[in-house]
Amino acid sequence: MPDGYKPGKTKYLVVTGSVISGIGKGTFTSALGKCLINRKLRVVPIKMEAYLNVDAGTLNPYRHGEVFVLDDGTETDMDLGSYERFLDLTVNKDSFVTSGRIYQSIIQKEREGKYLGRDVQFVPHVTGEVKNVLRNLAVKSKADMLLIEVGGTVGDYENLHIMEAMRQLRYEEGAENVCLVNLTYILEPSSVGEFKTKAAQLGIKKMLELGLQPDVVICRSEHPITQKVTEKISLNCNVPMNRVFGMHNVDNIYSLPLFLRNLGVDTAILVHFGWDQKFKLDGQQKALEQWTKANVVEKPVKAVTVGIAGKYTGLFDSYISILKALEHCAAVTQSKVNVKWIETTDLEKGKRSVEEAMAGVDGLIVPGGFGSRGVEGKISCIGYARTHGIPYLGLCYGMQLATIEFARNACGLKDANTTEVNPRTPHPVICILPEQEDIEGLGGTMRLGGYDVLVEKGTLAYKLYGAAKIRERFRHRFNVNTQYIDQLTAKGLVFSGRAPQKRIMQIMELPVHKFFVGTQFHPEFTSRPLKPNPLFLGFVKACLQ
């Protein structure tokens, strides 16, 4: 046990999934955490992923959604973004653990001789390492409750060691200190016209085979489930009916905490822990209702369409934080923000013109990315936005490409480019950071995490932030080449945000334009419900004008 650890002081809520993946464990965990925080509990979330990557930094967004960067520089998956947004927390590396990180730690300890000559095995060493991670987090965070989301699906080979660790944790801590919640999926085949529970039953029975008896079952479905479904799940899975809940699709995920509260999910969990009297509602219900009402726009005053020009548009989760930041702005401005996806590789292949791609768009966002695919299509869209007075927000790569477009077409620097795409460009207006030149590996080696940004007074950025010093999150290797700053600024481009101690351009803007802003950082990572990032809010307001 870690130093200072007291069994029973911190409760463990373990969320698993069965039947299929992608049914919303992260969203459920976040929404439930919001309910518990509303009751004045100190909760800390942690995602336990089964894959062997040490972190999410090298994962393809097409396969796993966006890479969400924490303030401490940890590259995580999109669920950590959901935790931060719902719970209004800034989490750190302790809230994201992969099997790769677990194995890396074990192998390092074995090489250092810390196992005293023993043969290292899954039990007790791998499962013990998983439990140590959780107990260390309990001590460090001083949390009342850890919200543990287990990635993958019950029965996956990849997460068997995590499931076994959860079984051991429940045995060692006592069932009254560990609550197992299983999210399952209730099928509703259109050809049958009724709910089918067999897959859910088998999924939960697989959990029982692993020695894990769920205390609460959440039945995910497209439509509200029937009483008959609840009865079947209860009978076949050994879970009382008052702990089987239906969670169907909702129009706005920020209505989910109040939805769960009204079902009594948080109360059922606190009863399990014997904390229902310790953490009573005592008026907190009204605060949750007000939070929900403020985040759900029932009658928008106006609607706008924002184009997002990227190359991962086949999977919207690749840009989930951008979509959520736009939702936050929609709630504050009481508007509806529609999204038009622009697949920029189509423009390069001649499948459509830039005029067709930008038709009906009130504003344009070019998100972060890497590589050469789709770059020229993005630059074409940026040029169209700049010359037609369409509000533009460029994020990371989007700032770099906006700089390239301006260099080519406003400064006359023909064939200007980034050395990432063309190492032999005659005008490398974007080049690699000096400290990145000798780095060979890819994982965790970029300029990552939260950094301070100095904002020039009298600029649009300063007006939006209302501060001369801000903190935002970065994930990049390349930046604006300082040798071209004088040429760019001579034609009207303004670099309104810079690094405090290095000549790294971090915000650029075009004062003659309605709204033309690029950031080397990712403002979408710090946007929150009711507290949208200032740049996104300024962008949406410009689109609404």
C-alpha cells in the first residue's frame, strides 16, 4: 500500500462496458461526476486504456478520435476532454493510464532489480501495478471518490488484466467501497420492432465469469427502454430493478447530468457506499437545473454555419473538442451553430471547387494536423475566407497555413511553404523549432502542454482575452520562421501573441479583416460549458454579425 493510504477513505466507482464499444462510457462517467460534484463530493476521474501505446500521441485520429492534450503535456484520448469539460477540472497524467505505461513501469522495475529475483507475472505484478496506480492517485488527490473508466469492452483480451485488478480491488477494499457500474447496449433491430436483451445479458454474464458482479446496470439504447427490459436484465444479471436504469440518446449531452439525477443514479451509488445521508442534495438540485438550462438552447435566436476544413472529416470525433467549443459558444450566444465539413483532399483532386466548398459558410476553421495531404486544399479555403471577408480561425497547423497563404498571395513570396511539406521551399515561412531539430522519436517529443502567451495590447487578441498574459495548450514541432516576420508584418499581418522567453509567434491576426485569427496553440482544449474560450466566442460572434 502507498504511504498514507487508508482503506475505505476513498471510494472507487468502476465503469465498464459490454456488448459493443463506443456507447458513451466517457460521457456517462463525466455526467455522473457532474452529479456527484453537485453534491459536494471531491471526485477525480481516471481512464484506464488497454492498448500498449504509452500514451495517445501516436494514434491516428481516424482510429481513435482526437488526441486531447493536458496542461502538463500528457497526450490522452478524447474522454479526458469530456472529463475536463463536464467537471470543470484540469486533470494531469495521473488520470490517464495505458497498458503500455503499466508494462513500461514493470519492465523498468524488473531491470532495476526491484522484484528481488522473482519471476514477474500478470498476477500479482501487473494487477498489482494497476491497483498501485489507483491507490497512489487516491492518496495524491485526496479524493472522496475515484471515477475509473475501463476502456474497451468486457471480454476483450486486452483489458483482462485490468478487469482482474478490479476484482482484486473489490475483494481487498470491500464491496462497500467499490461500486461496479456496467454500461450495456440494448439492441432494437428495425426488422423485429422490439428491444432484444440477449446480447446485454451475455455481456454482463461474461463480467460475472470474471468474478465481477455489477452493482448498477445502465442500459444504453436509441429509444427509452420498457419495464420488460428492466425486469429481464435484473433477473438474469442479479441486479435489483431499482439499480437498472435506461439511458437513451438525448439531443444535448449537457442535459445528461440532470437526466441521471432524475433517474436516481447518483443516489443509488451513494446508497451503495453508505453516503446517501452524508452527501444530501440540500438545494443543489436547483443549481444543476440552472446549469442544464444555461447549456441547452431550446429556441436559438439565430443560426450560423461554420465550415471545418480538414482531412479527418470521416470521423467527427477527430475534432470533438472543436465541436464542443462551438456548442459552448452557441449556449452563451443563444444561437445554433451548424457545421459544414470540408474534405480538403477533394479540392486537391478536383472533385469540387473552393467556391462550392465554401458555399453557405459564415465562418471557417482550419484545425490542427500534420503532413502534406489536404494542405493545398486548406490553403485555398483560407485564401477564399481572407479575400471574401469570411471570419477565420486557424488552430495550430491552421495558423501556419494561414501564414503561408498570406506570404504567397499578399507578400508575393511565390512557393512559400512549410519545411514539413517541402524541405526545399525557396521561402520557408514555417520551419521546425530549433529544439526539435535533433529529436528522432515521435512519441511525446513535441512542444506539448500548457505555456504562457504574452498578448500585445491594442490587438483583437487582447480585446478578447482581456489580459496581457494567458495560458493555453500546445502540440507542435513547427512555427513561424522569425526571418520572415518583418516581411509579413510589413503587409499588415500582426503577431499579437508571443512566447515570454523565446521568439515563438503564438497568435497572428489581420486587423483589416472582420475576424482573421490564427493560434499556434489549441484554444479548443480550454473551452468549458458556460465559459467558452475567448477566441472561439469572438469567432462565433463575428459569424453571427
